[in-house]
Amino acid sequence: MKSLAFASRNSKEILRDKLNIGFGVGFPVILLVLLTLIQSNVPVDMFKIETLAPGIVIFGLAFISLFSAVLISKDRSESLILRLFTSPLTPADYILGYTLPMLPIAVAQTAICYIVSFLLGLKLSFNVLLAVAVSIPAAVLFISIGLLCGALLNDKQVGGVCGALLTNLTAWLSGIWFDPNLVGGWFRKFSNLLPFMHAVNAGRAAMAGNYSKILPELAVVAGYALVVSVLAVLAFNKKMNSDEI
């Protein structure tokens, strides 16, 4: 109940920032439309709507990190966190309270991408619903990354880390635009070590009906999400016991 009350407050704060929400939802949709138009004129297997849509979904979720990072860093800069530390909330309660309002936004963003994909030629099937479900661990991962950065960095620094660095890492190391296997070498190995490509592969496997391939890919994403969530709680706990917020 404590986390839910805190989550309710955070939901109102998030909904006030209509510009960032609009950009986070609208930019992936614009990319989806543009790349589909390219596919219609210059056919590329990577840009087929069945392959492209799950990749754009994961790329769009990267913006969720920025939302969560800005929210928590803003609370820190305004000393709201300092006042909240007098409440009975634990570090885990705080992280849960920041995470819960972000999940509906992430699911809505994912659903909008797939709705637009239907208009662009994607066939309606059960696999689309499965792909939406498969994206949830990735959403938790990106939210947790944002909360970790927000707990450690100020509101100006999170813009560079979550806004520029993370979105570029997601774009180039996830296999959305090209197959990392084509580059090979250290690039392919590095991409495989990170969770972004596995998140995209899980969504594409769900869309293609390759159910046996979903869990191995999803396990990597869920493992990263769990580790980063724990790190976010530990970072928040350190801030609670520190003289500097």
C-alpha cells in the first residue's frame, strides 16, 4: 500500500510531462513508418514489418529509461527525496513506487507501435499479443536502468547517459537496423553480451511463432532486469544513508 500511494503521486508527475511522453511514443512510430516506406521501395528483409516492429518496440522502450531517470533525479534535486526519507518507505518501496507507473506507459507505447504496424501491413494474430507480453521484461530492464542512473546522477547528467548513450547503444547493438553477425568479431560478441539484442530476438521469435527460442532469449533479459533492479535498490539505500542526496 505504501508503494502504491507513492506510485500514484509519481503517475501524476509523469502525466504532467506531456512533451516527453509524446516524443517517447511518437518518435518510434515515425521511425516505423519511415523504414516501412523504405522497405516498400527498396526491399530489405530486416525492414519487413514482422521483423521491424519488435525491434522498434525495444528501441522505443529505451526512452522509458530517460523518463524514470529524470523523475527520480528531479525529486533528488528538489529535495523531495530528503523529505520522503522520514516516511516508513524502504529503498525497495521507493524503487517499486517509481517502477509501477512506468509499466503502463511502456505497455501502452508497445501497443501503439503494434497498432501502427497493423496499419502498415502486419497481420493480426495471437503472436502479436505474445510479443507484447515478451516485451515486459525489457520494459522492466529499461525502467531499472533509468532508476539506477537517476539515483546516482543529477538531472543534467541523466540526459546524456539515458537520452544519448543508452538510446544509441540500444539502436546499434540490438540488431534493429542490421545483423551484428554481419560485422562479426568483437562487435558481435559485445552485442551478444548485452541484453538489447536478446530482447529484440525474443520479440521476433514471438512474432514468427518460434516459441522454443523465446525463453532462452528472454532469460538473458530477465536476468539483466533483476540485477539492475537490485543495483537500483542498493544505490537508493546508499543515498538514504548518505549525507548527500
